[in-house]
Amino acid sequence: MAWVLKMDEVIESGLVHDFDASLTGIGQELGAGAYSMSDVLALPIFKQEDSSLPLDDETKNPPFQYVMCAATSPAVKLHDETLTYLNQGQSYEIRMLDNRKMGDMPEITGKLVKSIIRVVFHDRRLQYTEHQQLEGWKWNRPGDRLLDLDIPMSVGIIDTRTNPSQLNAVEFLWDPAKRTSAFIQVHCISTEFTPRKHGGEKGVPFRIQVDTFKQNENGEYTDHLHSASCQIKVFKPKGADRKQKTDREKMEKRTAHEKEKYQPSYDTTILTECSPWPDTTTAYVNNSPSTAPTFTSPQQSTCSVPDSNSSSPNHQGDGVLQTSSEQLQPSATTQETQQWLLKNRFSSYTRLFSNFSGADLLKLTKEDLVQICGAADGIRLYNSLKSRSVRPRLTIYVCQEQPGSSLLQGQQQAAGSGAENGSGTPYVYHAIYLEEMVASEVARKLALVFNIPFHQINQVYRQGPTGIHILVSDQMVQNFQDESCFLFSTVKVENSGGIHIILK
């Protein structure tokens, strides 16, 4: 046994000696001066990896950071966005922090900036119908606001403003060089926008978003600087504390392996960068007198919108065929699309479709529009896009008889078939479209077509058998045949300056 152990020691010592000998000479061919780390890093593989890494000079920190003093939920998975629970009506601090490096954005140094804080929907489906949702909330809670500033507790904010038509937003000015904290109160709860079923509904999430602007050349705060937001849910008083406790107890019951899949709960919520809210470029509270977005185009400055009920010699058939000029074209730009929406009484959806061109809007189906705008406005918008105009109830063709010419009944029929008058000029008829089957509508359309002052028309008569004059009443108009042809003449009324119109 001793001999076996001795042989093992001899073999082991021999292997060690051979291994040491095999290492001798390594590195001797490379002297101290020949080895350079820069040469190694110059290899192509290291160059490729190095070029893909961002340089310190290229990394840009956001100019501002907003921190809300409310704990995040521990029941959020690692790669999901944080979720924060708030109590209804409770004041929560949002710290407005200047995150600029030395020399960044010198144009705002020593100047004020404007921030707008909003509470908006997180769900895209509810964002589409935000106007209707907020109007419904306003109807159920008259006099209340969705979002308020707790001004006595806030620090460093000046010129605070709220707009009665924007119940979910507040704005203020602040100096980035000074300590600034805005205390907000959210008065809506998440379950108020959930369809009522059997109780215990899961509330919809909101977002708290902050958009910050600097002054432009005109002194208006419209130049966007930074935007950030976070996801929240709002509960009735003390409800957020109970929900936070419930989530914490659920996480404590999970195994260590399961806990690794979830984020820890943080004492504060950091708002993450996001795109500016769509209407922030034309903020609802502005220093300029004009508070509504305006759109200009060459046609708008030179043309007027004709009355939808009008008919004129230069616009034959305007009463129903006017849609060709009002129809939204696929080539329409975003601004022209906004004009079309405003012109057709869809002003409440201009912000929603602010980035839509004519082609984008025309691609939406009827179901899409109903889901976005609701049933009533969705169907109305769909019909407007497809140019489904209301057809007139009655169409008549009218020609004014020239002074000094008198036609017998047979000659009137010939004129109705395209004959010429005594001077060789063909009779030209104008189409008049009646939306209302009343005598006053006939008089009004005749006045518009033939440029007759409406107030001068005393009566409208129809020439009957043997040349008698029959007063045109509502009942007579209702018995006109569609596409009837009439010649008419005017007779001055003595001692009044008015005229009578006689249809033949």
C-alpha cells in the first residue's frame, strides 16, 4: 500500500513538471514594449462592438424630471409600467426638478416655463371617446373638476390657471432654478368610467401627464420642452391604502422565485418621458387673445361658404348638389381636414383627428367611426364623408319671362320644350330645390335665384284657366308635380313699391 502511494506522488510530481515546462517561453516573444492594449482594441471585432455603444457626449438627459410622492404598487411585473394608487380628493406632491447639465438649454436660464398637468385616460379606447366620457362625468357631477391644484400646499408655482371647459387640466408657471412642488387632487375615481354590471367592477386606469413649454418669440408659452407621465388608479378615500396593503400581502405569500418576476414597491413614482398631449401645441389657456386653433388656406380668404338652402343662376342646383365643393378629398392635408371638420360641425373631434389627412379619415369604416365618436356622431360623420346629402322634396324649373313678351298656352309648352323667344334667345330655366313644401319657400328661392329683394314680394300667384290668378298656398305647392316647368313674370303693386310674382 505504501508503494502505491509513493508511485502516485512520483506520477503527480512528473505531471506538474511537464505542465510547468510547457508554459515556459510563453510571452517571451512579446517584449514589454511590443504588447499594447490599444493594438488589441484596434482589432475589427472590438471596433464593431465599440461603435455600437453610445458615447457619453451623445447621451442626452431629459431637461426636467417629475416625481410624484406616492408609492408604486408591488404587484407589477418587471417589464410593465409602474402603477400608483391614489385616494380621491387627497393632495399629492409632484416635484418639478431641473435635470439639465451645465450649459444645457441656456435660453431658459433665469426664465419661467409653463407646465400643464392633466389627468387623462390610459386606455386607447377611452381616449377616442374622451370628450363624451368627460361630458357625461360633468353632467353627473355639476360644478366639480376632475383635477385641481392645492395652491396653499404648493411651492414655487405662480400664475395658476384653470379653464371651465377643461375640467381635467391645470397649468402654472415656475422657475426651474427654484424649488417647485405642485400638489394635485384627483376627484374622479376609476370605477366612474366602468359600465355598471353587478358591483365590484375593475376600475379603468388613468394617466397623470405633465407637459412643459418655454416662451416663443411672441412671448407665448407654446414651444414644447418636455413631457412625462405615469399610470394611476384612483379609489375612494382610504381605498388606495387598502389596495396597496392587499397587493403587499399577496406578494408576501408568493415564493422567492415568483417574487423575482415583479418590481419592488418604490416610495415615489417617477414620471417617464412620453409624447406631448395632442393639443399642447395650442394650449387651451394662452396669453394671446385667440384661444382656439386657427387654420388658414387660400380658399378661405377669397371664397365664402354658400347657404346650403340657396340656389342662384351661377350655382344651378346648389340646393342639393353642393356637396362636390364640401366633400372631403383624399388629397386634403391635415389642416384642410381640420377645416372640413369645423365646417361640418365636428369641432369636438378636431383634436382627436389632429394628425389625420383626408385619406386617413376616408379609410375609416362606419364601425370605426361609431366606436370612436359614438353612434350618433359616428353615423353623421360617416354620412358626411360619403356625401350622403338630403334630397329635396320637390324640384321645379323656372324661367323669367322677358318684359314685353306674351306667350299663349301653346307657346308656353313650346318654350318648355326648349323653344326660343322672339329675339332668338333660348329660354334658360333654373332648377329650384324645395326642402319645405310651403309657399314661402317658393318665394324665397325665387328671390335668391333671380336677385329679387325678398321683402318686396307681396304674393305669388299661379295663372289658371282663362288667365285668372290663383294664390299659391302651401296646399297648392304640395300638389305640384315634381320637375314641373314654369315661366313667371312680375307685376308691380301700386302705392306700395312691392311686386307680385305670377307663375304660368
